[in-house]
Amino acid sequence: MNLNPTIVEYFDDLKAIRRKLHTFPEIGTQTVETAAFIKSRLDEYGIGHEDIGENSVIARVEGRASGKTVAFRADIDGLEISEKNDFSHRSETCGKMHACGHDGHAATLLGLARYISTHREFDGAVLLLFQSGEEGYGGALKIIGDGLFDKYDIDYMFGYHNWPGMATGQIAVHPGPCMASEDRFDIIVTGRSGHASMPHGCIEPFAPVADIIKGAQSIIARKVPSHDRAVVSITQVHGGSAYNIIPDSVTIRGNVRTCNPGVQDMVEDSLREIIDGVSKMYGVETEFTYNRLHPVLVNQTPGIGVRAGEAVAGKGNVVTDILSAMGSEDYAFYMEKTKGCFMWIGNGEESPLLHNSRYDFNDELLLVGASLFVALIDELL
Ligand SMILES: [Zn+2]
Ligand SMILES: [Zn+2]
């Protein structure tokens, strides 16, 4: 490891910040206290800031001369999980927990903020973006909708996620897709209700629902090329209320993930074809709603991430051939607008998984992450 020596001097402070953030997780875009805490630290470092999106914070720091703008993004929201850890920095709010390590991501970015407040030997500007609402609350879209790319001329953006299961401090940079898209769908199948003893007088909706569910699985088995990956999961089926009534309608809900935007289009089209076919076969009405929540996160300029990663962690400690994850990340929206990449840093091979009630962010990553950000500034500005 070739950690930045100034960042190493901040370790006790960064650890204290991270552990403080861990005690008061906030959900979605309701990160009022978290944003206030971040702003107070930026004030301490003499860095001006403004609010953006919903309870997100942005700060722009200019270097010694004009040049490109490089943005760094950390997510700051927690999750609705009851923490099972009993260490002293555990969550003080029952039912809320920093179980994805966003406390660590935010503290890392504060480490970079402190560093550039006294090290402005770069040509250009650094943007620090502390983002609320990553966990499915549209935080990135709110920031983009609030004019992020109109107000700031962003040339590159970088961010990272801690990654349980990877060795502490190991860095992964995917050469293309890094995290999957996530789409959600609703299908309402409507027939005609009636007495269970007289199905011939009804149009019963359950047989068509069964065919739709089976058909959806055949998309993965028969239509997704074997070198690509996709998941279609049926996660809810709602219908009926009694033993002796055939109901009017049944609702199916589910989730689609892929690492290839072309496959994403194919899955949506195939679901529609299956539903239309079943509708004709059984004479039922169908209503299909398909919502694209997050696009595929595609790293735009991964080579820069690899070079900076190797400068910090050493050549043997940066991997580029690791499988992309089927989890999604709203950082994907930024990669549709600018260059840059999203990296993973190992949280330890023994670390509990993300979103687990015994998870905790590995404080050693504060140094790796902040050193990596500094290395990216050295590389680009
Ligand atoms: Zn998460
Ligand atoms: Zn996360």
C-alpha cells in the first residue's frame, strides 16, 4: 500500500467522523442531520458549500489555476434495518442502520475535503458531492434534476463502494458494466369473477397468471445469450379473498436485472409478448407497467481508475476481471452524463454482507479511499 502520508495523519479524525455518522443513520432523502454534520465539517475546513437535490450537499474547491473539473460522489443514507452489533458506535436509532457503509463513503469524502483545503496544487476544480437517497429513493436523479450538469462543467466523476468478500484494500475496476440495471414491473390480469363451482361462467385469472410466470422464466433460459447475465424474479402475487369465489383480477409484481442494456430491452419486449399472447389465449384483459429504476452502471474511463488504484494499492492489488454485480447503484445515472468510473474497495473477506444487520464499514478503507481520490486528482488535474 502506498497510502497518502497526509491522509494517514487524519486517520483518528476520519475514524471518529465515520463512527459518529454510524450512530445516527437517516433514511432516503431525509438526511437532514447527516447533511448538517457534513456541512459543519466543511465549514471547519473553510470550504463553501450549497444544498442540492434533497438534503444532498455539494462543494466546489478551486485549484491554483483553471482546468478541468473532477467530481467525487459519496452516498450518505442508511437503511431500515435494526442493527445487531453491540460495539459503542452502533446505531442509536432502533430500526435504522448504516448497513451499506455509506457512513464510510461520506467520511472518506470528508477526508478528501480536508486534504484539498490545504493542498490546492492542482489546475482545475474538485467537486465534492454528498448524495442522499441512494437506496432506491432517486437521490441521484434529484441532484441531476436540480441542475448538477448545467451548473457545473463536470469532466469526470468518481466514486467507490466498499465490497465485503474482497480482501481489505483490494481495488476492483470493471472495464465496462460494473453494476446491473434494476427494473420493476406490475402485471394486472383481469377476467370475470363468479362462483367457484361454475368456472365455465367466469373468466378465471389464475391459469393465465401461472402461464405468465412460467413464460417469464423461459426468457432467462432460452432468450438471454449464454455469455450474458440477467435475472427475472417474480416477487409478489396478489389475488383472491375466499375459498368459493373466483376473483376478477390477480396482480403479479417482479424485478428484472441485467448487465447489458440490449438484454434489458429484450427482457421488457419479451415480457410484453408473453402477456399479450396469454391475454389472447385466455380472453383476459392485461395491464403491464414496466418501470426502469436504474440503468446499467457502465464505467466510462476505467483505465484512469486502474492507474490511480495501482498507484495506491500496487499493481497486484487491483483487479479488472471480477464479475459485475447484479445489485444496482444510482451512480449509473452520472455515468450516462460524464466520464469516470465507479470502483469497489474490499471491506475484508470475513466482512458480513452489505445490508446485513451485523455489517460494519472497515475503517482502514478511509485511508485507501481518500488516497485513491487524491491519486485521481494527481492523475487528472
Ligand atoms: Zn445498499
Ligand atoms: Zn450502498
